[in-house]
Amino acid sequence: MAYTIEEKLPAEPHKLTLDDRCRLTMTGIKEVESFDEEMVVLYTTRGTLVIRGTGLHLQLLSLDSGQVHVDGTVESLTYEDTAPGTGGFFSRLFG
């Protein structure tokens, strides 16, 4: 009789560091949905993250390592939990 052992790998860590509301460093980023000077939408290992502010710029984007650095004035950070099958942030916004 053969047995299969399934090994659960821990989720990639997700960490945010905000310095003086003007430099945001993040890990655990899976994909960048969209970005402009007022809003950045990222898919993270912990859900969809929406960053709102003014003068936002992506200074570092490395999806291989899951790192993103955003400069500009950060006004809010919001996680949008997506239930399976409900679509992403924009499908809920415009759907």
C-alpha cells in the first residue's frame, strides 16, 4: 500500500513598513493590478491591498522576490477580501 504525504508550505510572509507616510516597503506581493499617482492596487499573499494617496510612484517592483516600494504621500491602506468566485477589486467596483 502506497501513502502520499502532502507537505503544506507556509504562505510567503507579507510585511508592510511605512516611514513618515512617504515611503512604503512591502513583501509578499504577488501581482500589481494597477497603479497611478493616486491609487495602487496590489495582490498580496493576504488579499488585495489598495493604497491611496498623492504623488504615488513605484520605486521598486520585483515580483520574483515579492517586493514593492512605493514613494509618495500615503493616505490609506485598505485590504479588500475577495471571496472565491466573486472576482477582484475592479470587477466588484464596475460589475
